[in-house]
Amino acid sequence: MTKLKIKLLAFQGAPDAVFQNAVSRIEKLISPENYSLTESDPDVLFFLSGGSELLATKQVSAGNFYMLIGSQYDNSYASATEVKAYLNEMNFPSLLLDEEEPETPAILNDFLAVKQAIKNLKGQKLGQIGQVSDWLVSSAVSPAVLIAKLGIQLNVIPWSELAHFSEFKTSASFLESFNGTTKMDLTKTAKVSEMLTDTIQKRNLDAITVECFPMVQKDYVTACLPLAKFNNEGIPAGCEGDLTAIAGMMLCKELTGIVPWIANINKATDEVCMFSHCTIAPGLVSGFSVKTHFETGQGTAIEGDFKGDRITIFRFDKTLSKAFIASANITGRPKLRTACRTQIEVKLNANEVKLLRESPLGNHHLIFPGDCKRVLNLACKGLGIDVLK
């Protein structure tokens, strides 16, 4: 388990008395099991006095994300401010915190979650089955960018390398998961689930994204339900081969423990923004049922009511250099026949609507319960990703 490494900083030759109460002060901000004091390679620079600036600059290096903590006492905040300016000049990501501010403990806990998430992502294997769908003209992330930014290894798996789904057994666990949700025959879909499960296990994948339309067009079966089931079980699973979306899904899962819903944006106005799609995890909705896939009228998809009212909306661009982040309240759960099966309406502020209309990063957005803006902003800052403002 990752711990935050904290370096105590004071003026050169400072007496022991300067350090005596440091631990009790730190433990008002973060639990003892979540940090350790260090003499080198810190995550957190804890300023105890002025005159510690030069020592602090010797503790930092490129490629790391730092928290600086100062207080109103003994010129420590003044020292932290000077070092913050230095880190900005060096383009080292950092955040300056006030020890006395009530939100500082929560920010430190989010910072710990970010450090753990970034560590967990490194070396994860993402399977892309088929190609990026040809209508996703702004959502193909290069393998080099995935490795450089997130440490994710991309494995491209042509459909020709996989046995046809009909050669697999019918997954009993899959059928049990959707028992009582439809009168439709799920046998073919259960075989697709088994094929994808076999691919994940044999190739030791941590996540998948599937170019699903060739299978729909050829065999009249969709991957929507299997992907929804994987997401529900904590295995990020995206559709249409969308690499931008699945990269965000993998990060969100490590940050929050929840795999978000990948959704189309259907409308963005000052009055209402609408999102919809067919692969939402069953655990994120209530009263769900299995319908046909919207665009094709074939196969199967999930229709349900998103649980809870507060959500976070998130998306990367295809270079993983920009991100859109917003939080909102759900204002409606429509059942329009002209959009994908699960649908929500939200009200965003004027600037967020402007960003979606004038500077969109693409179609698919990731939606998950709760207000996670702060931890996502911290993650983006640590990864060198600019959040649209």
C-alpha cells in the first residue's frame, strides 16, 4: 500500500524544539498508517519555518507531483510560497496547502489516492479487440501516449485472432446475472461473454475495448451486456474500440473503485444536457431491463434509471493532454426512443456548456456517481494534463 512520504523542512541548524510537535500536527491531517517521514524523495514538503527554501529545492526532481504544506507560524507559509514559485518555474506539478484550512486533510487523502492510482496503472494491459470504430475520428490514442502518460500497455487483437463466439459454451454466470430482466433469448450474448472472458484471462488483460459493430452486422449480436457485466465486476470494458474512453475508465476505476459509464452526448444547452448509452454497469442503475441495441435494433442492451442524483462527468482528449471535468445533478431520466437505452439529463453551468459546445474533446463522456472533481483534478495535475477552464 502506498504511503505519502513527508519531508520536514526548517532553517539550517534548527534546534530540536522546531521539530518536536511536527508529528502531532501531521496526524491532524493524515492517519499514521498513510504516511512516513523521509529524508529523501518526498511526496509532501512540510514547512516548519522560514529559511528552508534552498533545502526544499534539493528535495525535488522532474517527473514527480508534490504537495507543499505551510502554516501561519514561523514564516513557514512564506517559505512554501517561494518554493511553489520555484516549482512552477521548473514546470514541476505541485499544490500549496494551508495547514489550518479545514479541507487540507481531504486533499491529502485524495493526493494519496492519486499516487496509488498512478502506481497501479503502470504496467496494466489493455486489450483492443478489432479497430477503433471509424466514426471516432478524435478518440484514437497512440500506444506511445498510453505508455508515456499512464503506463498502460496496449495490445491490439484483430478479430481474426479470436475464435468465433459460437464456438464457446454458454456462460451460466452471465445468464444468472441477467435472469428475470428480459424475455429475450440471451444464449448468443452469453457465448460472446464467454469469448471475451476467455480473451481477458488468456491474455492477462486488465481492461478491454471492443469494436462491436462488425459482430452486430454479421451475427446480429451485441457485446453491450457482457461489457456492462465486466464493468460491474470492476474490469473496465469499453465499446466501439474507443481508446480515449477506456483510458479514462481505467484511471477512474483506480481512483474511485468505480468503473464509469461511457455515454454519448445527445444535447448541450443552458437548460439541459443529455447523455445516453447501452453499456452501463447494472450496479449503477435501478429497475433495469434488457432491450435491443438502439442503433441496430439487434442484440441486447441495458435500460435503467441512474442511481443517485449527483454525478461527475469526465473525458480526455486523444493526446491525453487535456481533460473535461464537471459535476452536476441529474434533473431527468428520460426514456426516449430516439437515443441509446439508458439516458440522463443534467444541468451544467454556462461555462461547462460552452466548453462542450465550442471546445469538445470528443463524443463519449464518462459518468459516475458522486462529486469526484477534486480527485480528478489532482490526478490530471499530477499527470501533466490540462483541465479545460
